Amino acid sequence: MAIGLAAELLFIFFILQARVQADNSQAVGMVGGVVYFRPPLPNLTTAYHQSHWYCGSSLKIAIHEYGKGVRYLDGPFKDRLELFPNNTLKISSLQKNDSNNFWMYLQDVAGKEHDYSVYLKVYDVVPKPTVKAIVHGNNPEHCNVTLECWVQLEDVTYEWMPPSRVMPVGSNSTNSTLPLSFNPSLETYTCRASNPVSSSSARLTLRHPCSWTGTGCTRWQNLGEMGGRWLPGVPGVRSLFPWARAPCGGYHGAGCSSPVVVPLGLLSCLCFPSASS
């Protein structure tokens, strides 16, 4: 987002700290992050008598009186606030229970009153998801499996990205040929769990004929830069993504018919033992 556009949206925007949606006066923040509320009150940088910031319906958190400076009232926000001369309010070290409606009352030197409100929603950082492969049946010619991905958070959406099975490594436009390079016995499926402020991912790798291993996770800070099909995020419900693979040759063992689930937050590399190990 360009600096000029951010200014027009009436808020200060900080990536991974707070993102403001000016169309409906809502702001989103991340636990441990920072948010800035900048009221859309032009030409009132210093020409005011007093301003008051509130959380909820009645909790007063900051007062700025002309000639007397700023006072921060006792309560859950004390020592986490900073009120600037232009009435911008900064809240640091955001907590999940900071989600609430914030509003400001201001009286200018002419006695005219102004008010402004914004709703803040604070989200947890999405942890590394747990992934699981459940193989159905024991057919040596058909790998039928369901992949599961979940985190213990609400308001999370899930995205499964299937493997890119063919990767071009070059082309020759003169004779219409396309050299290709890929491994037919190795496929990787990536699950990404996201909320409006963060995302985290985990991968499951299929190895011929039907064994699965999990790899480490990668954080994507730029949400939306990867494609895929979005699945609905339902609190407390695992995201299921069934896959049925074409015949895959000989079968040597039970694969992941009885998989061991290991949260990726505890390991940085492997999540599942290979069926052949």
C-alpha cells in the first residue's frame, strides 16, 4: 500500500502490526503488535481544548487537556498507550482481550464537539499447523488418502496447494519442443493456515508407492501471494482434503494407515516417520 493512500485511509498502516480497513472503521491487530488510531479530524492538530479516548462504552483510558498535557488512566491499557498532539492514539503490546470498540471525544477551542470510533479486532499469531495423512484401504494399485490440517485457533482459513507435477526447465521455440524435468515418485502437498494478520504452513510428501512424511513449516508474511483453493475455516473442526491417486505400482507395507501425529510446532523437520524407515 502506497504511503499517500495509507494517509487517505485515515490510519497508519504497519505490516504485521495492524491493518486498518477504513471502509467500515475497523482495524485488525496481532497479539504482541502495535496499532495506531488516527481520527479523521483535519486542522485540529493543536486547536482543541480537550480530548478523551475511551474503550468500550465507558472505560476512559487517556485524556489530553490543553495546557495540562496527557494523562493515562489506571486500567488494563496503562503503560501501553501513547497519545500524540494530533490525537493519534498508539496501543502497544496488543492482547487478545483488547478487541473492543474505541472512541474519542474532542472539544475544540471554539467549543465545537467531535467524535470518532473504530472497532479493533486482535488476532493470535497462527501457529504451525498439525498435518496428518490417513490412507484408506490396502490396495497396491491405488493410493487413496485423506490429508488433514488444523490449528487450535478460531477464525482460521485453510488452503491446500497440490504439487506442481511438471516443472519446465527450458523451451526451444524454433522446433516447438518443451524439455521437462520432474520426479514421478515424489509429490508434495502444502497446507497453509491463515488469519487476517499471519499465516503458517506445513507440507506432506508422498513417496512411491503410498508413504507420507511431513516437512518443516515456512511463514509467509505477505498474505495472498500464493495460489490455491481456499477451504472454509470452522473453529474446532479439522480441514479435510481427500485425494485419490492413480495406480502407483507395487505396494510394500501399511504406509500411513496408522499414522503418528506430531505437531509441527515441536519439530522443525520431520513430522511423520516414513513407512519404509
